[in-house]
Amino acid sequence: MNHKKVRCLMRAHDLQQRVRRRYVTATDSDHESPIFPNLAPGHRAEWARPALSSRI
């Protein structure tokens, strides 16, 4: 049964899909504590560079 048939059957029985939530906030950014700067600006490139050079 393909998606077109499922859509047709759901429409015939007045059923709707559940709406997915796009984004859930995991942290509370509205606080009084200070926000510290990122001290490692290129941290992804630093750990990837040795891994790439060892493959060559």
C-alpha cells in the first residue's frame, strides 16, 4: 500500500497525521548567570586535522 492510498483512506475516515514539533528548547537562556565565551574557536578543525593526515 503506497502513500497515496494511505492518504486517500485517511481522508475518507477523517483522520489526520500528528504534527511534529520542530524545535524543543533544552536550555534556559533567560538567566542571570554570565555567559562565557568559547575559548576554542576552531575546535572541530583541530581534532579533524590529525585524523585526516594519518590516513594519507
